[in-house]
Amino acid sequence: MPALAHETIMGRPDDALKQQQTTRWYVSAYLHTDDPDVLPLDEDVLDGLQFGGKRNYGYGTTTLKDTQVVDLEALDYSRIEDGESFILELVTPFVLRSQYPKANNVEIPWWWNVADKVQLRHRLEKVIEGGDIYELETADHGVVVGYDGDRPVKTAKSGLTRVGNHSKYGFGELRVKPATPDETHLKKQLENPKSEH
């Protein structure tokens, strides 16, 4: 039965019974809302949250390290506005198929420049809710594709707040980046994976 602890005791050799190693885990969470009065949350609300299994036994306790509020409308998008071509990088997996009730299955978005779907890495994920487990088919995080849309700033904002199925669980976060000359070469390879450049 999996459990999450803020420190993990690693295995110890017999001659080092009184020694231990611990690993600290840092969890980044991004919250967004359409109501400006909701954020920022009181730090007391965030400090001491518990995640994962065995919470009744004290596992999964967190300590708040830091918070920051960012106004997406106030950010500088000049690099994107001045760009001529763009690439998308998936920060978290993008859900294509879901067993979750009433979730819509989707195809690769039209604004992804993907010549062949085989070039995308796929991964199976799971959403656990109560005692139910739902399988998800996703395009894996770390995938880079060309961008064929005509609203890169709007896409960049949407990508930060996540798009597609199960965005509330963190799926579908992506970054829009102006393509550098090297990345323009990559974009051409993505468009024509079998051609030589």
C-alpha cells in the first residue's frame, strides 16, 4: 500500500543500524481561479496538508515552503508577440482517452503541428478517486511539437492554467516558446519526419 512521507528512510546495511539517510521532496502546486478574491490563499490553509495513503498514521504531511501570486495579464509576452514561429512543450501529460465517467475523448489538437502521431510518446496514467481507478491514455510530458495556431499569447496563458481533460488534476500544462533557428530546424523535422535536412 503506497504512502507518501516528507522524509524517506533508505535501506541500511547491518553495520550501520544507527545511521539513516533522508530525502526531502518538494511539491510545486499551481492554483488558478477566475475569481480574483479567492487568491492568495491564507498560508495556514496550505501548511500541514497531508497527501497520499496512510494519512491517519501521519504520512504525507507537508510544510509550506513559499508562495507567489502571478497575474497572467501583467506578464510580459513581447518575446511571443515578436516571434514568427513557435513550438509547444508539454510540461505535464495531455489526456487523449479517459475511462473517467463523462470525460470526453479527444484527438491531437489541430493547433499541434504533428505530421505523424507515431512521433508522440504515449503513456498510460491513472486517476484514483476514492476506491475507483480510471485509466488515461496521454501524450507524454516532455514532447515538443510545432505550433500551428494563430493566437500564441492566448495559447501561452491557457497552457499555464492547463488545457484538456482532467486539467484540475494537473494534466495538460504546456509552454509556448518562440522557435530559435535550431528549433525551427526541429519544427521542420516534426512536419516532415521522413525527410532529411
